[in-house]
Amino acid sequence: MPPEPRYLAIAAELRRRIEQGELVPGAKVPSTRRIAAEWGVAAATAAKALAALKQEGLIRAEPRSGNVVEGPSRTAATKPAHRPVPRGRPEDLTRGRIVQAAIEIADNEGLAVLSMRGVAAWLGVAPMSLYRHVAGKDQLVRLMADAAFGERGYPAQSPTGWRARLELCARTLWSLYRRHPWLAQLSPITRPLPLPNLAVHAEWALAALDGLNLGAAAMCDLHVLFFSHVQGIAVHLEREQQALGASGVSEDEWMDSQAPTLEAIIGTGRYPTFARVLTTLSAEGYDLILDDLFDLGLRLLLDGLATRIHRMTG
């Protein structure tokens, strides 16, 4: 009897981890690169193992997370309601209901698909009834952003020290972008939106820098730098969601499909450092995780600012 194919053995081990609770519903499944490194197989073999588990309904591709363990069998009653609510009446509409419906659509499907007609369908009302409360899509998006930025605030008793306050601000904003990836797509840093709830975060960050013997321009530059770091990483949350939705191909699967092209580039011998790093990462099973990049960048920014402050006051 021929030996069992490696991908089936890998799938069996992952299935065991799921069934015995080592990988719980919602937990991220090892990526193809990590599987390839752990079992010493090609990425294609790892991908086949994951595909087998998908066919069994044990795992699913999740936007911004990769492959995750599927929960208990979903019924119509338990499945998220990504559909319009029952038919409503125009007199029951409020601006708040319209904004929340639009946020749900953007969270689930991305900002690019948002339209007044789509929001009306979601609420089960005629499109023209929305215009009694909202002038149009531009105003609606601003109202959505203000509501989203207002979902998290800051404690009345602030942490001690500028560094702790800035870190809390950055992590608060990151959590909001994580919850609403479309927020990072709204406007360039050079055209900040005049939103009351966004000003709450700006006030917290600027107050953290106040008293450090910095001029107004330096305070503004540092605030923009920190905000740009958070927004700059968060931009890719929505872009990955869009790419997955448009292609049906996960991040790992896309990377695997690029392997022949990357190998051809490496094979030219013109990029030795790039080749060495890429080969090492492939062997070790590296995953590019946006949360980790956010943490790394935040630490480096805070360390750099601490050094500058020390030089100014030391």
C-alpha cells in the first residue's frame, strides 16, 4: 500500500487539533508558510492540506485574519445578517439608524460598495427617504466616520508620562481602525477631516506632548507622524479585505502563486541580500502580521522621541 500523501497527514493533524480544542473556533490556523516550515514540505503541499480542511468546512478564509477555525455548524438563525432588514417605514427613519446601517455595510463589504441606494435597501425603505435626513453620500461618510471615531474615548485619570499617554492614543486609534478598516481610506493626512470625535484623539495626543518644551509646529509634526503611522498600517486592512473579496484568494494563497516569479528574480543573482532574506523567511515560515508591524513601529517612534526629548532636556 502506498504511503499516505503528506498533505493528508498534515490535514489530519490539524483536524485533530481542531477537534480536541487546541485550535478553538475563530482561532487563526497556521499559514501555508508556517505549515511548510513545521512539516518540512513545499508550500503547495501545505496549501493542499488547508484546501482539504476548507472542503470539510473546518476552516474558512476570514478577511484581515487569513484562515480561521470555523465555529459550530451555522444555521440561518446564527449566521451574521449581511442582508437588508425587514421592510421599514420612512417615518421610522432617523439619522442615527441610517448612519449605523451604513457603518455595517462598510464594515462587512468595504467603503467602495457603499451607496445611498444600498443603505436604503439595507433598511428596507425607498432611497429618496434617506435624503430627508442626510444630504448625500459625502455627508453620510463624514457622519459615519465621526460616529466610528467616537466609539472609544479616554479615561478621566490619564496615565503618567507623555509616553504612556501617546501609546494609549495610538492603541485606541488602532483598535478603531481594526474594527472599521474603511476609516483609513477616507482622506490623505494633508486633508484632515474636521470631525468632533476625531478631535478628541488629537486633543489627547497633543496634550501628551504639551509641556515638553516643543513649539507648536513641532507638536503638530509629531502628532501627524504618530497618526500617519497608525493610519498607514491600517490602510492595508481594508486593501486586503478588498483583494480577498475581489479574487477569492487569501493572502497566503496569493503569496504562493507569486513563488515562481520571485524565484525567477532571485535566480538572476542581482539581488543577493533580498534572495538570502527571502530564502531564510521561507524556511522559517515568516508571516507578515499587521498588528506586529504596528507594535514595532510604535515602539521605534516612542524610542526616537524619548531620545530627542532627553537631548533637549538633558
